[in-house]
Amino acid sequence: MTKIEGHRPRILHVAPAYFPAIIYGGPVFSTMAVCDGLAASGAVDVTVLTTDSNGPKVADRVEVDGNPVRFAAGYDVRYCRRIALGSVSVELLRRLPDHMRRADIVHLTSTYNFPTLPTLLLARIMGKPVVWSPRGALQATQQWQDAPRRGVKVAFERLCQRLRPRDTVLSVTAAEEAELSVSNLPGIRTAVIPNSIDVPEAPPVRDWRPGGRLRLMFLSRLHPKKGLDLLLTVLARLPEIVTLDVYGSGAPKYEADLARQVAELGLGRRVAFHGHVAGVAKTQAFAEADIMCLPTHSENFGLVVGEALAHGVPAITTTEAPWSGLEGHDCGRWIAPETDALEAAILTLQDADLAEMGARGRAWMARDFSSAGTTRTLLLVYDDLLARRSSADARPVTIEGGANDDR
């Protein structure tokens, strides 16, 4: 890292929500993994400024002992009180200038959320370089034509472009995300930094296809973008020995729509909704599955695909997620987001050697998606930004990280 007189480079990470706000799914875990890795590296000092948001209602708050909270990896997290919507916080706005003044680099994990605009604007005023992690939101707006409030989001992106500092790097998890995210951000630099995958020391002990059943699992936030409705439609076409376990939660109205679809398709005895799972319960969910299916309409990374592979479970996802390596490593299927393609993929894997496929996927995750590798790449991005602060005519570059183009 570029040396700064008197201290290690100080990173301020701003996010609308943070662990233990697990209601928000994969991005919360991947953001914590980033901060944990950076702090553990010893190369930088990390501070997180976030809100206490933990659900759609203002009363849904994270429960923590003390504030700020000292995380085991060696950094502090300040939870600011949310007063409205998803992440509106007067306290965060009040604390932001002082935190930013002490920082050498600002890392923003947020897109269409309250912290985004004030963080970009204040960083520009104070002359602070920014690493911006949109977590797939910019990609989804471009890729998914049915994205809610799409016109408003495009206008929001254009405002971000006007407010952001010149020294802003868009941190994305795959080349596909980079390509789709920059249409309304001309001139912005990109850095491809895949999420890290935690690979258990040993895969869960499992009984493949018990009693002749083929157990599908879906694990994600319940949202129209994730394509669960496609999977339910396909399940109704498949033999009754194929069952589905759904793990995740979402808006009550959408959950009701899914329950109604299950009833209309006569799938009541073949589909089980388990709600949100984490920790040991999540590991057990992988142990009780034969194939993980994520028929998504848009995904910047799709962490659950990597998690399934890390637990030895073959995966099926769509070409709207950056997992072409499923085919190259023969540990799953990468298909068009269509019912016919999904049905064919499940039938193809029905008689495959799932244990061997799972082992190949697990080896791939262990080799190419280590936490050390992703942390090292992010530190290079920070170092580049610090070096550029003294160069008024720095030329744009694209930094790519990761050991495998299949990401």
C-alpha cells in the first residue's frame, strides 16, 4: 500500500445496512466479508458507518451490544438510527462529515439508497477518492426490463454521475456487471473484484436422492427478479419425485403471490417454504439438497451459487448471472432464463453423478474464490487511488481481479 505519513490508509465504508441485518441477504454477508478481509490484512484501518435498519418497517432494527460495535476482525461499526424508509438516517448524515474527514478513501456500498447521494457529494467537496460497490443494482436496472421504477433509477444514476468525485472506481463482481453498469456513468473506472466464497473444511454429509426423490432447493431473497415463479411453473411439469425447498423471505404480498401459485399448480405436497436461514440452518439446508436452482432475471454475482458449490451441491442458474464456469467445470448448468431451458437442465441432471459434480464445484471454489485473493485485489485498487491523488492528469484504467475468467 502507498504510505501515508503517520498512519496506515484509513478506509471509511458507508452502507445502508450491515451485519447482523441478515434480512437483506447476500450483500450484507459479502460486505462484511470485504471489511473482515481488509481489517485482517493489517494493510489498512477500517471503519464502517451504517444504519440500524433490519427490515421494511422503521421499528425493524438490529440489536447490538454497544455502539460502535467492535468486530472480531479488528474494526468498528457505527449503527445510526434509521427514521424512515429503508435507510434514511439523520444521524448518519450528521456523522458522515467527521468520519469522512478522517478517511483517506471512502468505500460506498449503496445504490438507490439514502446514503448514496450525500456520500458522493461530500466526497467530491472534500476531495476524497471513492470506491463504489453497487452490488448489482445498476446492472439490474439495465438488464431487467421489468425493474420497478426503472425511469426514476436511471435519473438517479445520472444525478450520481454529476455528483461523484472524479476519482471514483466502480467495484463490480464480474465483467458482465461492469459492462451493464456504466451506461449512465460515462468515464467512470471499473474494478472487477469477485465476492469471496467461504468453503467449509469438509462438505456436509448427505444422502443423495433419498427414496428416489430429487430435491431441488431455492435459496435467495424472495423477489420477482429471482425467478422463483419460473421454477414453480417448471416443477409442475416434472415428475412427482422432484420436490422443492424454498429458503428466503420477501415482501408479504409477493410471498402471498407465490403461495397462491403453489396452490393453483397443485404443488402443496411438493413445495416447502422454510423462511430465512443462516449459520447451521443454512448448512443443513445445503446438506438436504441435490441441486440448487437460481433462475434469476439479473444477478451481478449470485453468491448463493458459489455457496452451493462450496457445500458440494451442483447448481443451475441463468445466463443473466456470471456463472458460465458451471458448464466449463461440469458442476451445474448455465441456461437461458426460460421455462423450457430450466426443465431440460433439471431433467439432464436427474440421472447425473451429482456427488462428482458437487466435488468438482467445491474444488473450483476453493481454488479461485479465496478471501485472500479478493482482499489483495481490492487493496491494489485502494493503492492506485492513493497514488493518483498526487497526479492531476491521471488516465482512466480498468483493474481486473480474480484467477478465472469463468466468473
